[in-house]
Amino acid sequence: MNVTLRNKMRARMDEVRAQVAERDDLIETIAIALLTRKNVFILGDTGQAKSYAINLFRSGITGARQFERLMSKQTDEEALFGRLDLSSLIPGGVPDQVLAYDPRYQAMQRKLETQVANQKDTSALVAEMEQYRKALSALHSGQPRIITRGKIPDSHICFLDEIFKASDGILNALLTALNERRYTNEGTTIDIPTISFFSASNEIPNFASPEEKILKPLYDRFELKVVTEYVESRDARLAVLKSKQSQQGQNIPVAATISLDELEEMQEDVRGITVPDSVNELMDDVLCELRGKNLHISDRKYFGYAPIAQAKAWLEGRDTVEPSDLTILRHYLWTAPEERIVIQGTLERMCNDPLKDRLDGILASAVECHADFDSAADAPPARRIGKLRDEFLRLYEQLVDLNANAQNQGEMEKIQACLDELEQYSQQAHTVINFRYVPLPELYQLKAG
């Protein structure tokens, strides 16, 4: 891990955090989006500093070309992706974009400006430039060109505020840009350099409505989603109020900056974070738990979770993803806002202390088995105790596996306490039917032998 790069990202986050109140989740999500090339949607009421936080953060990414647009039904494709360069259709013409990005022509242009400023003879240089323009015209004639400078295809970070107000006519172009980072016009498809798209709104479309159902794919293209609320803390509100009054409209200079090259190095660093098999297995447990609660978690989301967890681990200064890093997926797994509480609760329970969750599950199974044993009082004793022994041995084997993979003495002690409790349930059952008690380790060895 490159500690210097990580510290720069943390510094950018801290600088933004110092200027907005109670937006830690949003600030961290913006950072993770930039580190993983994901898109972010922010849902919140008006006046909750959604756009302000995004703009503050991206103002510190130097060298990154940025695009911003408040969307409406009147926003057309040209406003977002550029317009047709008519000079590219005129015989003998040279597209403006060709001239703008041709290093030789730009060098001659700068030299011409210097000669004019110094009142020198420019005839020879003008003739040279004209000859070069003719060569460029011969090379690029007959190829329709779109002027994309300053538009989405020319930008690294894009903020499309109120994106769901976009007209139906530009939805396909937006979908391709958000999902594939590509744009097609006049039969030509180009890759666009956008790292992340951001959008904010105070509402989500009603996808059950036939008129708004068409917006569902657009919503799905925002992998990370954050909900904001009004500032709850009185102290935080007063601190922001005092800060704004003291600034009196003055812009605070950006101190913690990240260059575009540094951001790309950070992205590469994040991709090198290790995801252990145990974390993948835990994530699968989380998936099953959430689906068991009738939450729709697609395979695409499940298979694509790793970069977000890697970015969280990287921000925390670790080179390996830990179970607690999966809690960041509370901004990734939900689709409808009402799912957030269940998802966050499940992630915190299963990931902040996954061993406790596993042990609680084993003990819950033991209690259930013992209850089944008690309820089968009319069954033959041998059959009752045989069934309980089989179930308890299965649970015992799980505990043995957990103990073999314990990370420290504290985990081993928790596992041993669970083993002791399981043993007590087994002993009680044997006593009830006056069967000779055989400790679980002995039964385990007999089965293994």
C-alpha cells in the first residue's frame, strides 16, 4: 500500500468534512466512487448540501476535466455530448477538434501569436500553417466530427444534477455513458474518460408508473447510493452557521489536492488489496441472509462487491479486506430506501463481529435440537438421543473448524465457551433419558475412526 497516496485521499476527505456537517457517509462514498470508478446517487431533501459536498470534493482533484449540468426536459444531447462540427463536412475544412489536439498545429499557433505580439513578419509562418491545414484536411475530410470539448466525452468527473428529469430522447446515450463509458454519434463510437458520474435528487422515480418505468435502468447505473438528512446536532449546526458568517461569501482555498495521475495510482493501489476467501464466504452468508428476508440482491451486485470493500480497507490503511469492511456495502446493496435499515442491521451484525454471529447461530441450532428432543418424549429413547447426537456432532464439527481458523486467543476462548455450552445441552439430554453420557470429543473421535 502506498501510504502517501492514502494520506492524500484522507486529507481531501478531512478538508471537505471540515466544511460540511454530518456528511461523513457521503464524503466516504464519494472517495470510494473515485477510487473504484463507480457512480453515486444522493437522495435527500432540498438544502441538505448534497451538491455542495460533491463540488467541494471534486474541486480538489487537479488536472481532471469536469462537467456539470442541471438536467431538465429541455436538456438535449448536444448540451451533454457535444454538437456536430460543421467544418468537418465542408470540403477542404478541418474539424476544430483535430486542430485543437494536433500538437504541431498548436505549436505553430502559439508561435504565430508570439510573432504578432512582437510585430514580426508572419507571412512565412501563415503559409506553412495553411499547407499543414490542407494536409490535415486531406487526412480527415469526409469524417463527421462531434465537438466534445467541455462536454461529457471530454470529462473525467461528471455531475448530472436531477438526472431523472432527463428527456426520453437522451436516455440511451446516458445509459451507455454511465455503464460502458462510451458514446456513439454519427456512426462513430468513442471511449470517454469519465471516472465517476454523480447525481442528486430529492426523490426517486415511481418505477411502477408506466411513464417513469423507463428511468429504472438509469437508476440502476448508480452503483453507490447515499441518503442524506438535515443536520441533527445543535452543536454542528451552530458551528456551520458561525463558519459561514465568518467567511462572508469568501471562497476557502483548497489545500488538500489530488492530481489526476495520483488518483489513477490510487485506483491501481486499491486493486491490489487482498480479498481473503473467508471474506468471500462471509459475503455469501450475507447474501443468503438478505435474500432470506425477501430482499432482491442481484447476482451482478453480489459478484461486483469486492472493489468497494477493497477501497474501504485501503482507506482504513489495510492491505487485506477484513469482515468489518463489508459494512460499507450499506451504500451498495439497497435499491429502495426502505431496505436500508434491514441491510445495515444485517451487515453490522454479521460483519462487525462475524465470529459472534456464527457462534450465536450454532447455539440457536443447539437450542432448537434440544427442544425437538424434549418434544419427542413418546419416541424410543435410543432414537431420540441418536438424532440429537448426530445434530450436536454436526455443530461440534463446525466449532472445531472455527477453532482451527481462530485469529487470536480471544476468539479461541469464545469458541471454547460455545463448546462448553453445547456440551451442557448434550449432558442434560443424556440425563433425561438415563443414557450413558459420552462427551462430544469422544463421539467425534469415534466417528472419525
